Amino acid sequence: MDLLTPELNHYLRSTQRPTLWLVDENIQLDTAANPQVHVIGNRLDVIERLQAQHWQAQFSDFDLSAYAEGHFAQVLYRVSKEKPVVHYLISEAKRLLATGGSLILLGDKGEGIRTYARKAEACLGGVRQERKLGGDSWCAEITAAYAPGTCPEHQDYTALRQVCSDQHHQYVSKPGLFGWNKVDRGSALLIEHLPAMLEAPLPFRGSVLDLGCGFGYLAINAAGPESRLVCTDNNAAALQACRYNLNQAGLNGAEVIATNAGDRLQPDFELILCNPPFHSGFSVDGDLTDRFLHSAQRLLAVNGTACFVVNQHIPLERKAAGLFADIVTYMDSGQFKLVRLRQPINRQTRGPS
Ligand SMILES: C[S@@+](CC[C@H](N)C(=O)[O-])C[C@H]1O[C@@H](n2cnc3c(N)ncnc32)[C@H](O)[C@@H]1O
């Protein structure tokens, strides 16, 4: 276990005052629920696991508007990967903490924890105390004072903004999404070769699933108003951006659904598009690719096609063996591979979990 988790668990177990715990994907879970703690998180899988352990946990893109100023005595936060998210949550902590309350920040030096702690001190106006937990890991406690502070710039975190465009579409997105401000090169490659992979022109007319949709790039470029389209992701911000971009592209009939790797979706889809994640927060998570492959196998129509794009080093074909009878590495660009999967093997149809 890392050095941050026991420290976080200590705070979660011991607090007897109203506490807000902000979580994203960078947490390990092994503490019994504490009724004093409200949890807000932007990853559906993390929040569902906490709810199953009876935490008061809500899934949203860190929408804290329901809480009044000064509502909490403590805010706990293991810092996120993206700076604007951390800056936004430090500013929100200032609003939500009662005077004399404290913000507890946890993270590694390489993740900027010490800079964040100094920024939080300037924002909250109180006293900062830091402890090295060992290795690279730090815990900082910053108290909230009456004094007006200068909070760090979060680039209007809550707003969607136009980030990029191509020949046909403009896309909105926001910090906190995977590669939030550009079209992913792997995804662009998949769209370029998709008609040839499918031996059919786009837009695809049958049912389409964008598994791990991000801001919706694959769906928007592959489906048309006549397709039955479902887009899914576990990230609350991604779902917001995707819904907006679909509407802008005239795909208002599409469904945008929060799931953990497609777990609560029903088969069958004639086309599944996927650029699977392989990072979970700060770490690489090889199991994620397997989970996405298993979902694709479960959700694909017997005569359907799943098209994946992955980094070249991911052994997708080996992982897919046993799940699909027809596996073709359609192209290898030296950086990305396009893999076409057909004929799902021994498909067991499961209902929503
Ligand atoms: C590599 S990105 C691809 C995004 C988008 N399809 C594109 O092509 O630009 C992978 C996406 O998977 C999502 N994701 C990660 N873990 C997930 C999970 N457990 N369930 C659903 N989606 C997940 C991420 O939020 C991210 O949007």
C-alpha cells in the first residue's frame, strides 16, 4: 500500500466533526463508513464502491453547490492529477470550511503537493503545517481564517469550453477529462480507418456504442442521426461534455450513460468503438483494458464488430483471445494499433448490476 492511504484512513476513521471527503480515481478503499463524512467524487466506479460500503457518497463533477458556506469543519483531499481541478477544490474548500476548520491535502512531491499546500495557505488565510510521511509522500493541514485570501486560478473549472475542432465539428471539453484539450491521435487514426475496417461508409447506420466516450469524439464521427447511439464513461465531466457535443452535432437522440466500463448496459450493439484507458489516476492499470474487452464481448451483437485503438505496447490481441473468435490487427502505426474484433465467444448475457 502507498503511504498516503493509511494517513487518509486515519483521518476518515477519527473525525467526529462534519467532514467533506473529495475523491477521484486516486484512492484505495479500506475504511469502514464514518457517518460524519460526506463524500463527493467524479468517478462512478469509486463512488459506487463507497456506497456499497455505506458511505454517504455522491457522484458528480464536484458539484458542491448544495452545501452552504462554512458547512464543514474538515475537508480531506488526496490531490488529483490535473492542476485546475486541484485549484478549484482548494477554492471550494475555502467557501465550505467554517472558520478554524482545516483542509487536509495529501499527495506526493512529484504531484505538486508542496506547491498546492502553499497555494491553499494563501487562499484559506490560516496556518499551514506539513508532515513528510516517508518517501515522496506528504500531508499538509491548512486552517481556514477570516482573512480574505487569494485563491489559485482554476480557469473557470466548472465551465465547458471549446477546445478543438476539425473539418466537421467543434468540441467542448474541460480539465479533468482524459487529454481534455485535444483530439486524441489514436482516436483520430481509428476514425480515419474506420470505413475500411468496417467495409462500410460512415455514418454507421446500425447501433453504436462508444465505450469510454470522453467528450464523444469517436461517437460523433462514426454515428449519424439514424444510428442508435449510446455513449458511456465513468467520469462525470466527460459525460457532460459528451452530451453537449452530441447535441451540437445533431445527435440529440443519443443516450449518454454513466457506467463502470459499460457494466449496466444491455446488449446488443452492432458496432463498439473503444480507445480504452490504461491509466487510473497517477498509476497504470492493466486490468482496465481487460475490463473493457470483457464488456465489449458481452455487449457486442453476435454478428457485430468492435474496433479498438490502443498504444502499440498493449497486447490487446492476446488479451482478446478467448473472448473473440475473429481478431485482426488492422494496422500498426508504430505508435498505435487498430484492432478489429468479431464473433464474441460464449457470450453470457447479464442484466444490469
Ligand atoms: C483513452 S480515453 C478515450 C476517450 C475518448 N473515447 C476518445 O477517443 O477521445 C478513455 C476513456 O475511458 C474512461 N474511463 C476510464 N475508466 C473507466 C471506467 N472504469 N468506466 C468507464 N469509462 C472509463 C475515461 O474517463 C476516458 O474518457
